[in-house]
Amino acid sequence: MVCQSKKMMIIAEMMQSRSNANILELFACIESIRKQIPISTQAVLLSQNNTNLPDYLTHYNIDITHIELPDHAHTADPEYIIKILMPRVKTFSPDLILSNHSSFGLSIVPLLGFGYGASCITGVKEISISDGNLIYSRLIWNGKYETQVSAEKKTTAITVLTGFFTDNIHYNKKGKLIHLKPTERLEGSIELKDIKKPDKSDCTLDHADVIVAAGRGIGDIENLDRMKKFSKIFQRSSIGGSRPLIDLGWLPYPLQVGVTGKTVRPKIYIACGISGSSQHIAGMSGAEYIIAINIDPQAAIFNVADLCIVEDMFTFIDAVLKIIRDT
Amino acid sequence: MKILVCIKQIPELNVFNINHSQKRLNIPIGTKFRMNRFDEHAIEAAVAIKEQTTDCQIDVVSVAPPSVESILKRAMGMGADNAFIVSIEPETYYSPAHIAGQLAKFAQERCYDLIFTGIMSEDEMNAQTGQMLAAHLHMPSVTGVVAMDMTNKLSIEREREGGIREKLIAKMPILLTIQAGINCPRYPSLSALLRAKKKKVQIIEYENQLDNDQSIIQISPAQKMRKGLILSGSTSEKARQFIDIVTRKGVI
């Protein structure tokens, strides 16, 4: 079957003082499609005032429009961003719009999908082709199940899950580059007052060889001491936690692993009573070796684990501590 | 002030049988439902505002089969004033775009100052419905709200990645999608629940032409990303194997 070349449009935000891993993931996603069907790609990259486009981003054979937002504008005002983007979307008329499954992507893509009349599919982890149509896999139920979804509209707008398109691609062929500084003004109803950054001084998790991470399965704050005891049997270890524990205030924020917390790459990651939501997995899937302890044999965390232990976490931890004590 | 909170019910199940022919997870008759966790935070956020202001009305709405009534009554037990069901068929797939369209029909004439939704549902995890509803209503929206203060102006904290938070000042009307961590949802008192039980939940039905922008063509257990070795034996045998493995990795 001969497919016509499909038009892909990347929409992403360049974050100040951060690597552009989010953009490279979208490039990798594009590459996974390019391997299956002929495509042409345009990327619209938004940045705050006075941010240069790093040169390495221009070597992926992708045409880039770099939009430098004026002083008064910011990506926290999705209406403004849509106003800037919509004419460019209309001119390019893409078959597929891709953004990250992130605070930026999720604030923009549903609005763009609605405004442009596109199918809107969020949290995509894989794209395949069937009869010339793109099929999107997405995780549901905290990552326990996945659905294959097809779009009904001519254009589709998707957000791509972090940690699933990680291939390194090397092109060394420059795409076209356009630099724009929009002058559009909008009576914005959302005003950015301040950006609060987390305290950089706490790098406990960055320096740990072993992270023993606790999830909702811990049950009670009293049990945290048992977890700490367990973590102490490893050298250079730290305790960490999934989001629910931090929301409950049981562990301090710098120990949160996941999209909204830290991304960690320890030698060994031991997930105890963690269900394995895609948000958590995005923060720890880069660990060298992953051990999951969970009483639910269907917990999604087992899908990313090298070693699966189906046990009540505390029964198991007590058994381990007993053996260590006795030897 | 009029606040609308949109909520969803979630089946209280951990494991499902997959209905391959209908491309969905089977929910056996008699399954209990609970409120989507993020929506509990959204209701709590609304009730917190009501407690600080005079003349504040909270409506809750769910686009769901009529069986959602008990969840809406719980929301009223938490402090919401009125509850509505926009009725749809059970066991049918509705995409977020369709649900947002139904919600928009409901909200259009009612002139809300604030609309809250949970950041996403725990089952389908789309994180779209709120923003799309805002687009329908030509209302601005902020996603992932983790703090809110209304003493002077509406000031909001929005969560970004890696622990970054944006402090925003916003004008009403506005739609906010609420992230966990903003508050600790209250347990409704027994007396509040009993009072809520007596209240009526209004059922509304719109001409319901299915307008899904996407179709589910297959559903399956999630694929494995790593080939996990599953330990077998008694607990202490597994503990021994575990210790062997981590010892060989040189971390004990």
C-alpha cells in the first residue's frame, strides 16, 4: 500500500535552564513514525525572551520555527499561546500535531484540538501503522492496561508520554530555521507573578546508588521507619517516595520520584508498594536495575521491573531483615 | 459566586476481565463506584472557598449513567449545594471531547464564576475534559492547580515539571483543573451525609448524538518494558534470592 507523505507538526516549549529532553523525545517519536511511513515535519519551539535555540536541535532534518515570546507573554496563558499557534497550524495543515504529555502539552493540546477540530489523544506511548492509518497506544488505569486508539478526524493532536520514545537519533542534516518574535498582544486574563523553583541543595536522591521508594502500599506513616531500616542495609542508599506520600506530607518534596518530582537513575531502584503510574515510571525507568515488591501481581510497576517480587511489602521486608540479622 | 465542580465515578476494582468484542473492561453488575480522587480535591477546593465567602453556591455535575447519584450525594455531604446528572448510556465509550460537549451544554446558560475539574480521571487518564470544556465556554483555563487563594484576587499556583511552580493571578470566570496535593479532602460527617441523602439530584438528558473524535480498537494488559524475573517460593526463600541478587550487584 502506498501512503502519501503525512505532515507532522511538533509543538514544544523550551524550558529555561533545563535540557531539552522533552523536545528530543518528540524528535524520537517522529523518527519512530518516519521508519514506518513517509513524513515531512515542522517543529514550532516556544521559548521565553532572550533564549537562543541550541544549535544541536537544528541537526535533526526537521524544519524549526523558533518563537521567542515577548516579555509580557508566557506559556501559563494558554489562550495567548493558542492565538500565536493557530495561524501556523492552519497554514501548515498538519495530519498530526505532537506535543509532550506535560504541563505545557496538556494545557495547549486539548484547546488546539478543540479549536482546530482535531481528534485529541493524550498520553501516547507508541505509534503504529495499520492500513496506512496511525494507531496510538495509550496507558489507562495507572498503567495496568493499554488501549489502541484510532482517530476519527482528519487531523489528530497528541501528547507523548515521557520515557517511551528514547532512541538516540543522529542526523547531522540541517532543517530550515525560522526565528520569530511575535508582536501580538492579548488582554490576558492570566498574569504570571513568579516562578518558584525547588531547593537545589537537596540532592539526596541524585547521589544514591540504591533508592528504596515507598508508595501508597505503605499504608501508614508509622511504617516509614521500617522502610528506613530496610534502606539502611544498602550502601549509599536513600529512601524516596511516589507522589501520594509526598501529597500526604509523609515524605519531604525533594524525595519525590516522578514527572513532578525528581528523575533518578540509581544502580538499583526498589519500588515497594508502588502501583506504577506512568507519571512515576517516567521518573525512574532509567534506573539500571529495577526491583518491584507489590502484593498485586497485576500492578503496572512489574511491567518495568527486572525483578518482580509478589509479596506484601512488609512481610517481605521483615523476612529480609531477619535473614540479615541472623547472618 | 457560583462554582461548578465536574466529577466522575470510578469503579472500585483492581483487576478486570477484558471484553474483547466490545473493546472495554468488564464492570460486573453490583460493582461499587467511588469518586475520582482528583475530583475529591476539586470539591474540597470549592467548599474551602464557600467557607470563606458569603453567598457562594456550589453545583456538582457528572456526565454518567443515573447510578452516579450516590457519588453526587457524597459531594453534597462534603458541602456542595446542588447536584446534576447529565445522563448517558452505561457501557458505551465516550471520548473526552464528547463529555466536554455535554458539560458545556450544561454550563452554558448557568454563568459560573469558577469551574473546577480534577486534573484527570484515574481510569482513562486523558487529562483533557476540563480544558476542552473551557474552550467550549470561551473561558480561560489553568491546569494542574496546587494552591489557591481568594482573599484579594484569585491567586493560583500551577505545578510544572521537576518541582517548578508558577504563581499566577487570574480573572474570573475561569476553569481550573485541580491536582492532588492542593488540600486534604474532608470526610463528610454522618449528619451531612444524611442531609444530602434527602436532597434531590436532577437528571438532565440532552439530545445525545455520539460525537467521539476517537475509537478504541483494542484493549489489553499493558506491555512489559523490561523482562522481569519473577521470584518464586516461600517468602523467606524469595528474601534469600533477593539478598543474593543485591549482594552480587555489590550494594550490600
